[in-house]
Amino acid sequence: MLDVFDPRLDPIFSAPNRAALITRLKAVLPRDGLLTTPEAMRIYETDGLTAYHGMPGLVALPRKTAEVRAVMMVCAELGVPVVARGAGTGLSGGALPFPGCVLLSLSRLNMILHVDPDALIVRVQPGVRNLAISEAVAAFGLFYAPDPSSQLACSIGGNVAENAGGVHCLKYGLTVHNLQSVQLVTLDGEIVTLGGPALDAPGFDLLALITGSEGLLGVVTEVTVKLTPSPTHAQALLAAFDDVRAAGETVAAIIAAGIIPAGLELMDRVAHVAAEAYAHAGYPPEAAAILICEIDGAAEDVADELARVASICEAAGATAVRRATNEAERLLFWAGRKGAFPALGRLAPDYYCIDGTIPRRCLAQTLEEIERLSAAYGLRVANVFHAGDGNLHPLILYDAAAPGDMQRAEALGGAILQHCVAVGGTISGEHGVGREKINQMCAQFSTAEIEAFAAIKAAFDPYGLLNPGKAIPTLARCAEFGAMHVHNGAVAFAHLDRL
């Protein structure tokens, strides 16, 4: 079980230090830029991973890069931990407060600074919502491709921190593939720009290093993203299957045929029935699983590839294949998929969303293994997959008020992630490691690899003050979580029930 933060247990944050810190921060922030009372800070005690909570010591609300820099310098001087936070939609506990930390909220840095449709770029502050970028450039026939399900609310700074993807990342890539540059403030207040106006900056690819670094290396204060021309045509089809394995094998067959859909999503019965009740998208309730496949591009190419996908689905045993008859129906197909997470909130008091990746060839096998584990742990699991790139999101349904339910949900999640590693996948595709998967990092990586990660962090943050306790486990922590041994460069555990 993950730690529940309690600032009263932290010796760094004594009352005299807190008073001095408040004085220093008030001097560099706007009048309404510092929250100090438990009531005001309560909304920052958790993120999208709502099972875990903790109160920050203070909450800073800067409006400018210069104010972010000033906060960082004060905290570095006084030895105070800093946790950066975007919109709070993250699902790995990455923005959970550390005891006594200054939680640095970037929500007020929410300006679109410059749009250059000719160069296909937009420069924004980190608090700008993901969807707002596409809305701002739609008149130019452009859009920003990464589209997490939370895109209505999530911020671009958080997308950079977690290297977010979305239902269209199969064709258009993750956040890292759609960035031109970022401006970063280091712990000691240095402002650096990584990337640049050219397609490839000289030297090491530090832009890629920062993307997905989860706030451990610095705080992003500006982001220049790449834009993509909106496709002239987009069509989607929905295929229903009476067997989950057949649906999984169909995904592999579509990719093997040389077709790269704009989106290729899978939902099992638990997920799509809940989504249908929520969005009324027309999903067939009797299907064991459904696939949603979207093709975009030139009209002739779309028609040809969609016909090929339909044939592949029928050959694989699809019980029904239905094409969207118009744009409204296409959007409705996706509304159901993107509404799956909130829809599942109707089925149980709580759910725990897992984020792992597997090779596509293992999709059917993994679905069967999740079903087996679900029965073994006595908890229902709804499966929602970015199936085209092997990114799975099993949602474990449980009741936090029922004794032992939360612990079983965590153990089941750990077992699913261990299976992902065993078949050649990873413990995270787009949600990040945060606090949630820090123990599973020990199962994914060797001792030498974890030491290398720690060395990179130390190069940027020698005192370990940026988002401490996240993403990179200590070797002592790995040893604690049961009979660690190294075999062929991988770390395995004999006691997975402790994960």
C-alpha cells in the first residue's frame, strides 16, 4: 500500500521555518499568490489517483516565469521540497504533495503566447488546456494531435511531465513527438530552453529527457508544440465480437496488414456497456468486446483502408461491423470511448486505473490473464485499451470503504503490471510512475538502471528537492519489496503480493 502523507511527521517543516518561508514567498508572489490554511489547500491534497491524499505545507500560485523562478530559488536556499502541479488530472499520484512541501501550482500560467500557422507551431504557458490549443488553431485548418481522454481539462504542462498520449497517438505520436521546445526553470533558478526552431537541436536530446520526467528535473514554464494539418476526411467503424481473444487478435491483424489507423481502441463488455449507458453511442450490449477504428486522410485512402479493416474484422469473426454514417455518429463513437472512465464510476464506489503496455501480439493473452487475475482476486475489471499501440487501461472496481478491498485492488494492479513486464512490456504507457508504480519500477529495471536514473536526477537536482519520493525508487525500497534478485539484467520479485 502506498504511503499516506502526513506533514506532521516531517522534521524539515518546523513552525519557525514555515513562518520564515511564508515571509519570503509573500515577497515574490502576488497578493493572492500564496495559500497557507488547510481549508484553502484542501483541493490540492490529491490528483486523479484519488485513493491517496496528503496536505502540502504551502501552495504557491505564480502568474509569471519570473515568479516561478523566485519560488524555486527561495525553496532551494531553505531546503524546502517543491512539487509542481498542473490541472490535477494525473492518474499516478505524480502531483501528490510531499510532507511540508511547497506545492507549485501552474494553473495561472494559462496564456497562449504565440500562434504561427505557417511554421506549424504554437507557444503556450503550461497551464493551457490541451483542447484549447486545437480550438485556438482550428480556423487555420490545424490541430494539436495528442488527445488524452482528459483533454478538456488537462494542461499541456502536465502532458509534458507525463508524456501523455491519447486515442490518436497510434498514428500521430505521444507528447514527445509533438514538441518543438520547452522553457525550464531549474531548482537553483536557471531558465533554460531545450529544443529550438530547427527540427533537431544540437547535442544531447534533453527535450526528450525532460518529456515524461514527472517534475523531477525542473519546472516547465513555456511549451512550443507542433501542429498538424487537419485531415480532409475521417471515418470510423465499430466492430463487435463475441470473444475477447478474437478482438485482441484482430488488432494485431490490422497492424500486420500495414494499416496505421488514426485510432484503434478496444473495450470489453463491462467497459462498453457502462459507456453506452453514459453516452448512448450505439454500442451493442451483447458483445464481449468492441473495437473502434478510425482512418483519416484523403477520401480515397480512407475509403480503401476502412474497407480493408472491415474485411479483416469480418474474417476474424466479428458479429457486426458498423461504419459511422456521418460526422455526428463518428464523434459519438469516440464520445463513448472517452467517457468510459467516468461512466465506470456508476458501477462501483471506486476504481483503480492501471496503465501498462504490452507487445501487440500479446494482447489476447493479456486479456485472458487479466480475466484470470480478476477471478483470483475477487474484483471486477473493466478493460479499456489503446489497443493499436499496446497501451492498456484495466480499471479495477472496488469499494474503499470495504475492509481489504483497496489492498486487494493494489495487489491485483501490481500483478497485472508484473504480467506486462513478463511479456516484454512496461509498467506505464502514458500515465507515468508517480507514487503509484514506484515499487513496480523495481520489477521493471535492474539495479544499474535505477542507479543511472538517480544519477540523472542528481545532475539536475543534487539535493533531491524536486518532487521527492516519485518515479525513482531507492535500492533499499526495492530490497524491501521482497526477495529481489537479478536475472538476465531484470529485477524480479518472489513476493508480488507485497507490491
